[in-house]
Amino acid sequence: MATASLPETRAEQARPRAAAWLGLAGGLALGLVLLAAALAKALDPRAFGEELAALGLTGPLPPFVAALGALALEALIGALLVANLRRLPVLAAASALVAFFLFVTGRDAWRAAHGQVDAASACGCFGNLVDRTPAEAFHQDLLMLVPALALAWLGRPGATRRVRARAAAALAAALAVTGLAAAAPDLPLDGWATRLDRGVEVASLCAGRDAERVCLTGIAPELATGRRLVLLVDISDPGFEALARDLNARQRAGTEPPVTVLAEIPPERGQELFWTVAPAFELHDVPRALLRPLYRTLPRSFLVETGRVTATWSGLPGDLAVAREPR
Amino acid sequence: MTTRRTLAAAALLALLTALPIRLAAQAPVADALFKDFTPWSEWSLSVDGRSAPKARIYYAKLAQALLIRSAEFPSPVLVDLSGRTVATVDLMKVAERGDGAVDLLADAVLAPAGRLSVGKEGAAFEVGGRRGELRATPHLLGARSGAEMLAHDAYYRFLADRFQPDPGALERLRAEARDVRVLTFFGSWCPHCRDHVPFLLKTEQALGRARVRFDFYGLPRAGMTAEPEAAKWGITGVPTSILVVDGREVGRIPNDGWSHPEQSLVRLLGGAAAPASK
């Protein structure tokens, strides 16, 4: 009897070990995804705050503060999973986070399938310029997050040794991500956090796909050739009209390089600007999906020479003469 | 005698050759600032409360000025947007160019006529005791023919006239024996339509009596996607041009294919069109 029961005992012993390894792998995968996502968003917390505000998730908090809180939470859960601290509260929080992501992408997919797509463009000319459809986003999230999450529930509770040290390390990682996010707006991270950097071909700056794909050179063809100073601005900024007057004077004086201004411009505002500013410079409405990935804060500027970005500035170049050292 | 004839012929030839050069040298010189006025249809004129649909309005971006030619005023009116002033100018000092653009001549004298009052919805001025108002041109909505669109919008006409479709692509489209329909949704309020739809209108004109049929449909900005016709075709943005062959959609002109829509149509039909520059 004893010899007959031995193989069962080994199997019984192997099962928890396999479950623990699978759980560790699932937790590690999910944790790394969450950490990487938090880190990417931490480079531009204002953009993340705008997304949260658009989803109505900021509550009474300013979007930036809400973004910091959300990033801290996401990074902490990710770091705890990487540290293999797969306790019930951690996995419950991770499950809630994944469920929330799926809810958001699933809702967008449902809306798109039922024709409730928001126009992404300020002028409303372009449709919803997306690089992946809401349905694709939902399916990718489903495939990437759910299996890892399901595995992470196996072989709980994960590590039983040096728990305090692991928790402290996870907390430190979360604090580091949050600290980075808090400091990011003042750090020279534009090149990392945006699609606009030295050496980039302007023609490669596009949004949308298939027939709806829109590229910057399609909207502002003058950027494909010659040398131009390009300003990304917020036309609702109180200082815009004064800036526009300076640009008009510069343009009429024939100052080199000529200026192109890119902004989101609702048609009624465009008509208003015609009378109040009468732009003598090139002013183009650019859909948000194309413009937003190019900056963290407005204004931002860059120099284009024969279709390639040769310099970028956070803000405006000093006296607009392209004399200041770019960063 | 022969030598004399030869000399006379040579002298005549030299004279004829020199004449155009001389005429070109005497061609009127455009003003350094008030030049390159292009037809502009974003704004419509009314005078003393009555619409003036025959008025021709031009805009010069660099000069920040509008030029208005209307029988309602004794002289062309120059509206300086930067200074917010209005002046009249002698009609003889307005030179219309072959491409439809307009220049003021260098010796044009601007006679001050008053101030321009600007509001959020437009602007108003007074010239010779008559009140002119510039208001946004109403949008063109619903099913429209290409001719209607060209008649409605002077800027569309201006761009269409300047556009040169690729002859190879036109030839390919003319050879099309199937029932081909190009259905284009546009917004007359949309700057991107303003810049590109005229190329398609020129393509339609250039094709003449070919079997390819062009239909246009103007959408409002608010509730664009909810318009029944737009919803039927799944329109999410404008301009959207749908190619329908034998009653079946075969494709749409991509957003980056509007610089030469005739080539995009050929590509959608499954043929190759030689690239051509604008």
C-alpha cells in the first residue's frame, strides 16, 4: 500500500510547485506590464491626466494630481507582483485594475461598433484617427493581461521570505515612478516622451490608419521642403494673440525662416482669428490624434530643414530668431 | 534688292522679337505688399442689409487684407485687417492676373474710407454712406453636383483652375467601361476639404462625358456622422470619397491620396497611374 501511494504523493508535491512557478511567471509578466505602462505614462503625466479627465475619473482632484495618484497605484501593484508578493489584497487590486482597463477599452469598442465615435479632430474634418481600433485595443488588453492575471492567482501567496524587504522595494519603486512623474514636466524629457525629436522625418508623423491615415506633411505641405520654424501652440492661451501679432510682423518683414503654426482650431475660432489676428503666417488645424503625441506642454517648437527635424525647443525659441540653443 | 529684302526681314524679325520684351518691361508693377489676392469665399457681403451675391472677395494672406469688388460700391474696397481700416482704390489700379489672382498696382492710391468694426461673427464698414457687412458664407449641404459646388465657391474654382490632373490617370478613367460612381462627402466649413475637393472637381471637369459619375454630398459640422446619408456610408470624417463600381463599394480615397485624387481613383480601380506633380 505504501509503495503504491508513493507516486501520488510525488504528484501532489509537484502540483503546488508547478502552480507556484506558474503563479510567479504570471505575476511577473503582469507586474512588468503594469510597471512599464506606469513608467511610460510618468514621462508625460499631464497627458495622462487629460485622459483621466476625459474618462471622468479625476473626481474633485486636478487632473495632474489624479494622474500622480493613479500612477502610484499602478506602479505599486506592478512592483508588488514583480516582487512576488501575491497576497490576496494585491491580487484583488490587480484584478480590479485589469477589469477597469478592460471596461474602458471594451466600452470604446462597443461605442465604435454602434457608431458612437467621437470626432478626434478640432475642426471635425477628420474621423477618429486611431492606430488601433477600439476592438483591437480591447482584444490586445484581454490577451495580454487576463492570462497573466489568471496565472498570478495560482500558487499563492508567492514569496514567504524577506517579505518586508520585498514590500519596501516595491514601495520604493512606486515612489520612484511617482516622483519621476511629479518632476517630469520640468525635466528635459520631450525627446523621450514625444514623437518629435531631432532627426525625425516630418512625413513620418502620422495618425490613423488605412484610408483615414493623416500625415503632417498632408496638412502642412510646406514642411516637406525648405527651412521653417514650426510652433505648436494652444490658441486658447491668453498670450496667443500677442504672439500672433509678433509672428505677423515677422512674416511681413520677410524674416527667415518663415513660421508655420500648428494647433487644434475649431472652425468658429478659426473664423474669429481671421478678424482678430489675420494670420500672415501659415496656420494649420491639426487633429488632436496627430498633434498631442508631439508635445508634453505647449508651446513647443521645432526647426524643419528639407523635411527633417533639426532642432526642438521646449516653449518658444528666444525672440523667435532661432538663436537660442535648442534642448 | 535681295539684300535689302533680307535686311528688311531681319529688321522686322528683330522688332517682333524685341516687342514682347519691351511689353513685358512695361507690364504694370504690382504693389510690394498688396498683391497676390486670391478669391475668397469664406465670407459673403451684404450691403445695406441686402445680400450682394455677385460681389467678388479676394484675400491676401501676407498683406492681411481683403479686396472687395462689388457694383454696390463705386470703387473696389480694400479692407486692411491688421490696421482695421477701410480704403477705396481706383479700379484701374487693380490688375487681374491670368491665374485668377489679383494685384494692386504699385502706384495705386488708397483713399481712406473709415474704420472696420470687427465682431465674433464678422465685420462691418461704411463706404460712401453705404454699410457693408461680411458674414460667414452659409454651408453647402445635401446632394450637390460639381458644377453647383464650383458656382458656390470662388476659392474652389480658383484651386480647380490651377490643378492639372495626371493625363495618364484621366485616360485610364475615360477607358472605364463599368458603371463607376465617385461619391464624395464634404463639408464646406472644413479647411481640408477646401484645399483638396477642388482637385476632384477639376478631375470631373477634365473627364467630360466619361462613364465615371461624380456625386457630392455636403455635411454639416454639428452632427455630421448622424446625418442619415453619412451614417448609411459610415462616414466619420470629410472629405471622404467612395468609389462604387457596379453598385458595390470598392474603396475610398485615402487621406494622403488627395493631392492627386485622379491617381487614387485609378489605384482603387486596380490600375497603375503614372505619378504626376501638382
